[in-house]
Amino acid sequence: MGKSEMLVSVASWPEGDPRLVRLAALCAGTVEAVPAGSLRLLRPSQAARESGLSRYTLLRLRKEGVLKAVEVRRGHFRFPEAELRKLAEGRK
């Protein structure tokens, strides 16, 4: 998809569309984009298994801002594998 097709697509989104809200937040710099090299996103239960922490600990760390997460749908989060690696390296 080229830039012009993408702009036409974005222009067709209704006001208040979550994609539009996310895009505005990215443009404003209030939400960080996930680096391209760390696209593997894990559900909280998967992230807990791989990190050795409880699911609730991961959710608490996300809420406290210690662990970054991607909101895939309102109230549903995924943890980038790279963020879990950073957390593990910081814990050592």
C-alpha cells in the first residue's frame, strides 16, 4: 500500500475509531511504537510462562509503567518479547 492509498484509508475511518486514536497518540509521541525487531507479542499467560513471573505480576508491572505492553484491543494487552528480555536482563 502506497502513501496515498494509506491516507485515503485513514481518511475513511470514522471519528473515534480506536485505530485513529492510536495513530494520533503515536504522532503526538504519547505512545511508543514497538521496534520492528521485536514483533513477537505474547499473551500474559505466555509471557508469565517464559519469564517465570506470575501473570498478575506482569500485569502489575505494566500498570506501574515498568513493563511496556501493546494494547491489541480495549483492555487486552500483549507483551513484546523484547520487553520481557529487557526485564530479565535488569533483574539479573
